[in-house]
Amino acid sequence: MSKETKPERPLFRVTFSSVKTEKDGNEVVGKPREIGAAWARKNGKKGAIIALDLIPVDFGKGVIFLLPVDADA
């Protein structure tokens, strides 16, 4: 008999949106791009580990969003 294990899933998808300043001074958040995932720590430790697949060139001029991963997908 083989023991079936559920594949691990990340807790969150990590997305990044650049922030641009328009001529009138308003800041506009761009379209989000998925850049990685946040995974639960092992052995019951609190928190998560963020693994980035890429780092945007304009990383310092943007915002990061953590989007929950749908457990049913």
C-alpha cells in the first residue's frame, strides 16, 4: 500500500505592481504581475517564506500584493 500525500501548495501568490506618477501628480498603480509565492514554514513555525521567481527592474517604485491561493483549485 502506498501512502498518498497531498502536494504542498503555497499560502499566497506574490504579485507586483509598479507605481507611476502622472503629470498632475496622481500616482497610478499598474497591472499586477505574479512574481513568486509565499510558502508555510516547516515544523509548525509561524510565518511564511517568500520565494521570488523574478525581481522587477522597478522593484523600488511599486507595491507587493499577497493573494490567497484558492484551496479548491
